[in-house]
Amino acid sequence: MNIKEANKLIPHISRVVDYQVTSRGLLESQLFPVTAYICVSFYNSYDILYDILKKVSEKTTPENMGKKSRKILSELHAMTIFYIPLYYMCGRMGEIFAKKGDPKSEPKKKRKQTAFILDFWKRLASSYFPEGKLTVYDSNWKNLALNQTDVDWVKEQIIDITPEQGAKIKRIMTNLEVYSFLDECEARAKLGDHGPYNISKNEILVFSEILHLYDGGKPHFPWSATEAKAPYSNIAYALRLKGVKAKFDDFSTMTTEPVDFTEKITGVALFTRDGDKVKPLDLDVLEAFNDFAQKAQAELYLRFSEWDKRQRLIAGAFAYCYGYARYTNFVGITDQINWDLTERTMKKYVPFFMENDFDPGIPRLFRSEEEKKDDPSLYFIAED
């Protein structure tokens, strides 16, 4: 992809990023400086992503990655694919904004790298999403991550449940999600929802998946090891819902109508992945997952509460950028990458965001449509 072709793509990417960021607004918590560390991760991504994807591209193609990632409990899915334009391009936006908004301030070498990254993303996304779409945004808010043969197999695994069982399952799901959210420094990176897959006129199938739970093996992050251990390192819930409308976004988040669908769950199946194999789990395993989630969450909260703001800022930015390990895991080179924040990030951006909650360039995403018409949020690449 040359720069002219990349520039044709940038307005569309900007619209998707604008929508996702502005619909969520600024993110804060009492424990982590979330918006600040996200901004740090943007700049760090701008530093590291080209080298990572270049190494990945030497081992496989984006098309191969996209096609092979259409499966249950895949590390590469809508959200992790969206990581590429979101993090890198927002970091690039901030760099250009700080230099009076002049795209020519971007070094020519970096412009070529930006075009490479956008090409990688387009080829990956169009191979992953049905009909060559690039995002969930483009797909009418459907996140169809499975081929029909897999959907049909899952339907055969579904067991009927009572409303009382549905409420219990939903409660345990929530506890596990809260733990997973905390381990990612209060981010969604372990979580992924997809669907809806039609079952009948009034029934749909949706999935909620959770990855990288600590099961006693290698911890996902340096801080992830807890005394509590999950029975498996991942779990997928397939829920059959009756009388529910479901929409998805590029953060792999599901919203439903009605909002609380607990009483609408008519069937469920559980799965875990071990390498290339996906196997069903008995519902009895949920008690062990629930015990783990509650104990591990308490351990992590105590651990994080002892950290100062700088430690939390660095950890959050590290966790966000480590999302790219989903790509290096695919080709087995994760251990060859230095995942520490770059020296430039540590010297320039960590001190800045210790004092500032968000980046000065972020308001570009909140401008009017008229302002964005000829000046997309993520800036065109200079062609001279």
C-alpha cells in the first residue's frame, strides 16, 4: 500500500475511532489513571508497532492470520484487530498535533511505516470479517467471528437451563469479568463478546469469552500470579437468548435490549481451548471459576493498592501495548520482543502524563463533522 492508497483509508479509520472513543468518553477509576496510561500506550505503540508487525509479516501473512482466527477463543478478534489503528494512529495523531498539526512533521521513514501498518491491518481485517468488511462498525453492529460449521457444532452442545440457573451463571460470569478487568489494570483486553448468530425467529446465540486467566502456569503479566488458580486459562460462554436484540462494537462489547437479559437465557454451553482443540466443559466447573475469581480479585486489589501512581501508570501502558503479543503469539516470537516501554516513552511521556490526565490532541476526536470533513482526526499522510 502506497501513501496515496493509505490516505484513502484514513478518513474511514478516523470515523470508526471517533465513534468508539467519543461514545465511551474519558475513562477513570479510583485505582488506575486509566485515561493517562491509555495515552502513554498510544505513544509507545507509535514507537514499537512497525517493528513488531514487520517481524510477524516475515513469518506469515495478514490474510492467513485473519482466516485462521475465526474460531472460538481466538486471541485475534475484533478488539485486538482494532488495536492496530486505534493505538498507533492515535499516538501518531498526538505527535503531529504537538507539531502544530502539520503532517509533514512526520519523518518520511515513519510515513512509509504508517502505510505498511495500515496495509497490514486492512489485509488482516478484511480476511477476518465476513464479506471483506474492516470493522464491526462496518458490519451493521454484528461481530460474526465464527464460520457456520462452528456455530452448528456449538448449537449441538447447548443444554436447556432454568431462569434460576441462568441467573447463577450470569453472576459467576460477572465475577470472572471483574477479576479479568482488574488484572488488565481495569481494561477489557481479556474479554471478548461476539454474535449474534441466529437460531430461530426469536432466538439468538451470543458468546462471551475470557482469555489469559492465571491457572498456575506462566503468568500473563508480571503481577498476574496469585495464590488462587483458575481451573483453565480460558473459558467461553455460549448463551442462547430468547426475545433479545444484541449489538456489538469494535471493543468486542455486547449491548442488549433489554439491558438485563438474565431471565432470557434459555440455554448455555461452556468451552475451553487447549492449543488447536476446543472442548466442552460441564457446568459444575463454574464453582471453581467463581472461587478463583473472588480470591484472585482480592489478591490483585491488595497488590495494586500498594503501588504508587507511577507504577500504575507504567503497568497500564505496558498492559495495553502487550496486547500486540496476540500477534507475536500467532507466529511464536513473543519471547523475542522487548515489551518494556521505550526509552523515549519513559523519558517524555510518563513524566508528562504523571502531571496531565489526557493528551492535548484527544479533543480532535470530539470536533464537529463539518470540521472533520477535509481534516480527519487521524491526519492524512504527507505525500511530499
